[in-house]
Amino acid sequence: MKSIHAKTALLPEGWRNDVVVGLGEDGRIAFVDHASSRSAITEPGATLNDRTNGPDAQSTHQVAVLLPAPANVHSHAFQRAMAGLTERRGQDPCDSFWTWRRLMYRFIERLTPEQVEAIAAFVQMEMLEAGYATNVEFHYLHHQSGGDPYDNLAELSERIVAAALSSGIGMTLLPVHYQFGGCDQRPLVEGQRRFGTNLDTYTQLWAGAESAVKQLPGDAHIGVAPHSLRAVARKTLPLLMTIAPEAPFHMHLAEQIAEVKEIQGAWGARPVEWLLENVDVTNRWCLIHCTQMQSHETTKLAETGAVAGLCPITESSLGDGIFDGVRFLGAKGCIGIGSDSNVRISLSEELRTLEYSQRLRDHSRAALATTEYSTGRRLLDAVVRGGAQAAGRDSGQIVAGQWADLLSLDDEHPDLAGRTGDTIIDSFVFAGDDRMVREVWSAGRHKVTAGQHVNRETIVRRYRHVMQSLAEAL
């Protein structure tokens, strides 16, 4: 049996030193031992050194700091290839999310299935190197340029799966239903047609995607994702909820002011109000962004047990607004973290941006800390727990029986010198960056070592070729 020996690790009961974590062949954590607990050591007089220096010592990986690795709860993989291409202002003096979206529509007309796969593998590699163990892919790019379906309706879903096989990341695939261009049910325009599904085609596409996911290891999942209230029919929402009644169910909600106004005008209520009054929102839901909520909506959404899927870097990039994390977490709400547009893949920066947004809004410090836990610790605890819930994944803690989703930090990094306990996480989030991440396991698959993905050279080479081809085409 392979195992990890950590100088220090964050366990559910807190920080423990001299920890050994056994990795089962099934990808789950087989046992957890530490210096103050010998419960899993059955041999009389056995010690932790026997675990790490005995006959199986060659199967033990030595690390400094071991943490549970979170899921990235929201990603549009193909948008990674747009990073750096949308930072110029056009003729419109009020450049916004909506002008960015028009640029995105023009960009995706160029993408081939092979390019989508190469981009997705590169994104997943970056996620792993940043410390994420799982990619929850909100996948709405379905059809050919112009909107005609591929002969295989799930062609591009299969490309996301193929990328996950290459990168080794944990996968929760969310095929997206996207039918209308707005609440008035206007047809999709050029650029949106590659997304379009009606209920029948979506059901067929989802079945094809489900078959594709079965090619992945046993920790993979599939969920259901209506794009947003403005892109689906009211009568369709409850039907979508029955496709896979126990699976994760994700949807964009209340991201933009214009979106809130449109839904309020057409449906007679603000989006969060309408959803909570008309749908049974449970803990299998993950609502993405929620940056345009009023105080009472924030509290009520927290009470449902649904995860708020936050993407602070993208929300900053697009000027979405600031999620009320202080109120939501104060109401015992669940949050996850995602990279969304993938303009930058950085776990530490997502957490830092979330906290700093609260401080800027409220003119405060340590906004999301409590008297018991520091800011970094509270954020990490929240996103590993909420991320596992949103992904439908048995992970989020270093506990026997859960998937071995783990990351280690380098205690040789200058910003971690002399740090112990929660100040390790605070230093990772606020003083350092993802270069501190040394090793990452996804369901026991050791995919990042010494800070780099094990297949980095091949994945980067394919991505460079795609980017050169796109540059020439554009």
C-alpha cells in the first residue's frame, strides 16, 4: 500500500504532527495515523516510523504540510484560450460583461473538437498544479460552428472526458441546457447557437455524456445544469430536476444587474426570490455567482443548504459585483470556489480575492475570520466542504473512506518559514501563491510532483499548437 508521511497535516480534529495517510488501491484513504493516535496500528509496539521506514518505505511519499484539496466548482474550459484577448476597450465607452460576451461568441466560432480537448487538458493541468483535485465542468459548448449538431451529439462532452483521462483530474461533468436568448424566449443568436438545446436534444446529449463519463475512474460524476433562468423555460426547470434526481444540479443565478432586471420584469420577481418561492432548492444545488443579492435573499439562500459557487477572479474581471460572504457564512451558508472563465487559475488568489472584496466593501479587516478560526483557515475549511458537496464527491477531509484528494505545501518556501497551524494557510493565501503547492493527489492519483504536472510537457505542447492555430485564424 502506498502512503504519505506528512510533518504536519490538517485533520478534521485540527492540526496533527507526524501523520501517515494510507492510499488504497481504490483511490480512497485507507487509514490515517498520527503521533498522538495509534488506533490504526495493530502490531504490538508498532510506531509511525515502522510505517515509513519498514519494508514498504519506498512506497511512502514524504511531504511537509498536507491539506485536503478542494474541487473547482465552476469552469468553462474553452474560455482559457481567451485569456489576455479581451482587455481592450471598444467603441462603447461602457464596456461591460455584455460586450465581453460578444467577443467570446466570436471567438468560439473557431474552435474544433481537437482544440477543445487540448484546451481542456491544459486547464485541468493548471487546476491540479494550483491545488484543485476536481474539475466541475459547466459544459455548454455542444455543437458545430453555426449550430448544427455533430453526428455524435455528445462529441464535445467526450472531448472533456478525454482531457480528464489525460490530466488525471477528478471530473464532475455538467452538460448544460441552454435554449433561449432571454426571458422573452427569443431564439439564440449567432455565437450562441453552438450552445443550443431543447429538452429532447438535451436529454439525448446528457445520456451520451453519461456514457462518456463511465470511461473515467470511479470517482467521476455527472450532473445537470440549466444555464440560467433567462436561458430556460419555467416549465422545463422541474423536468430537468428529474433527469438525475440525486446528482449535482448547478445554475448561474443573479450575476449581473441587467440580468436581475430582465428576470424581474419578465417573471415578476428578482431571480433569487423567484427561485426560492417556486422551486425546492436543496443541498444538491449549486448556484453560481449570486453577486446581485439583497440581504434577505442572501440569508434565505444560505438556509437552503445549497452551495454558492463563487468565482472571485472572474467576477472581478467581468465587473459582476461582490458576493456578500460575511452575511452568507454568518447564516451558516455553504460556499465553493471556481475559476469560471479561467482567465487565471489560482486557488490561493481566488480565496484572497474573495476576502479582499469583503474588506473593500465594508472597510474592514479579516472580514471572514471568526474568533475561533483565522481567515485562511475558515476559507479553506469552507471551500473544501462546499466543493465536495457541489461536486457530489466523497472528499473534503483527510479521513479514512474518503477519496484521497490531497495537496501538500512546501515548508521550504520563504513565506512558510517558521509558520505552524492556521498561519500556514494564512501565509499561503495572503503572502504567497500557488508556487507553494508541491504535490497533488486526485482520488489517490499522484498528478503533481515537485510543483509540476507529471504530463506537463505533452499537455503544454498540444496547447501551444492550438494557440498558434487560433492566432493565425483570428
